[in-house]
Amino acid sequence: MGRIEVLATRYRNHISAPWQRNLAGDQKAIFVVYPKEDERKLRTRLELFEMATIDAGHNWKSFNFTKTFSSWMANTEYRELYFEYPEDLTMKLQSAFLQYAAQELRNVLTDPDVNSNTVVAVYGVAGLYGFTKVSLVLKEVVHDIRGRLLLFFPGEFDNNNYRLLDARDGWNYLAVPITLHNGVSDS
């Protein structure tokens, strides 16, 4: 069994358990952590996670961050100048792009089809790398999570610390980690 299949089995075991309903938004998040080199494999096997969710009696909705930066940039005034002077883009990334990315995810989380029995699966978070931090985007939408937020996370999880794409800095988050090393964490 390949790594993605192992993660899908561990996810199936987790998502099939009864859901606790009185959780804070950040406790409703589930991070499937996988090696960054498995990104393409994961994308071709997303249906394993969708089938596990549906088999457990939950609804599924997905969102892909891959094209978020290019969509934002295409609609940004003075974009041509930013290509000439990319350092001028820094402040705009910290505010405007963060809000744009968060709103894109919020639109899915608050869609009329999404309810307390829905898993919103988010992938393509590597597309945010270098532009904004996943942790900041999640902080913006944490109160909009109705059911569960399933975040496919290419990176590492160690000592309750998540590191996107194995970057040096990471952050601590209350999500349930599903990893290759120990299944669902007890923390």
C-alpha cells in the first residue's frame, strides 16, 4: 500500500467516528500531512478521501488554492509595475492577498450547500507559499468552519508543529493531524 493510500485509510478511520459538535473552529480542522514530493500522487487520489467521507455519511466539498495567487494578481491594479519592482508587492501581499485568499476559502465554507455535516477539503496550499502563510489564512476563516475542514498539507508535523514544504518556520495549530508516522495523533 502506498503512502497516500495509508493516509486515506487513516483518514477513513478518523472521519467514520462520531463527530463532536461543540468544538471551536480550529478544533474542527483535520490536517492530512504528507511528503511534499507526493503532491501529484495525492491529487490523483483525492477521490479516496472523498469516498471515505461519503461512506461515513458526510457531505464533501473541495477547494483548490493552486490558482489563487494568479487570479488575484491578474485582477491587481499596477500588476505590470509589480513585475518590474517585485519588492513593492510585499505590503500588498501581507494585507490584500491574505484577505483575498481567505475570502476565496470563506466563500466555499459558507456556501449554502455546506452545513455541519460537510467536510470542506482544501488542497493546493503550496500555491500560497512565499505569498502568505497558511496559518494566517486559517486564522481569518476559523469561525466560518461549519462541519470539518480537511487540509491536505505537503510538509511535516513534529511536536505539534506544522511546517509547509519542510520550511524552517512552522506553527502550532489545534487541528487533528493524520500522518504516515502515527496515524491520528492523540493530541
